[in-house]
Amino acid sequence: MNYEGLLKDSWNFQKDNIVTYAVATLIAFVGMILIVTIAPLFYGLVHIAVKGARSQPVEINDVFEGFKNGNFVRSWIYMIIYLVVVGIASEIASILGTIVGIIFIFGMPLLVIKGYSGVDAVKETFELVKANPVESLVLYIIMAVLYIIGAIALGVGLLITVPLFQILLARATMELSGVTVKSEDTSTAIIA
């Protein structure tokens, strides 16, 4: 996997839409204060990142995609599974919580990209991580570094680094799961 290329392509798209991504991320962060909106707003952040990964036009309203067409329920089913498993693992040992975090890294992008149910997204993220353990670990480290950089910048940096990582993760998920983007019409096709 070409991490440098993924990061560069992700940044190039994000910088052309920097205000849209920053405002959408801010809306999601503020909206997540209400517990019931956490999963659908996170889904919306991933949805807008997937659009970026596909080089499709993005709008601030894309962050609300998690409230449409059954996405609210699907996002919450996935989030509940994730929180329960990570919570139990973290209670046993903090390193175990980190390992579970790595295992779940592709779950939400799969929910958005492939339209999976929460359970199916969990199943495929396990399979992707099992088939690509090094790539999964490297992506998790890149995510951690970007979050630290964003947090050091008084938290405001997270408005830049969170969407950047989400776009990168969406691109990586597409690559590892066999989904590609046709540049001429930005639709997806499954590679056999």
C-alpha cells in the first residue's frame, strides 16, 4: 500500500474543500454532545470522507447523511457493537483496547462504502484486518499521529486532521476491500 500517495491524494482533495470539511467536522463535534447523535454524525463524517475519496463534490450537509435512509439505525448498531467490544477489551487491558481499535478500523468506512449492516461491517473489518495486519497497524499509527498533531494545535487542528485521516482511511478501505473508483464517472465497481 502506498501510504504516501494515499496521504498526498487525500490532502489534495481536502485542501480544495478545506472549509467544507472543517465546518462539517465542527458540526459533527458539537452535535456529538447529544449522545443520540454520535453514531449518525460519525457516519456523516465518514460519508463526506468517502465522497472525497471518490473525488466527488462535497457539501456541508453531507455530514447529516447518517440521519437518512436507515443509516441512523445501521450506524448505531455498528457503534454499539464497537463500544461494547472496546469497552470490555479496555477493562481487561488498555493494550487490548488498542488492538480491538485496530481490528475495527475499517468498520465505519465499510458501512458507508458498501452499505452494510452494522454486523456485516464488523465481520468484514475482521476479515480485512486479518488479511492485512501490517497495513491496518500502519493506518492506525497514521491516525494516532494525525490526532496528536490536531490536538496539539489547540484542538482546532482536529478540524483539519480528522477529515484528512477519514479520507485516507476511506481510500485505503476501498483499496483493501476491492472497491475502486472509475475516474470518468466517480461510480464504484467491485474488482473480481
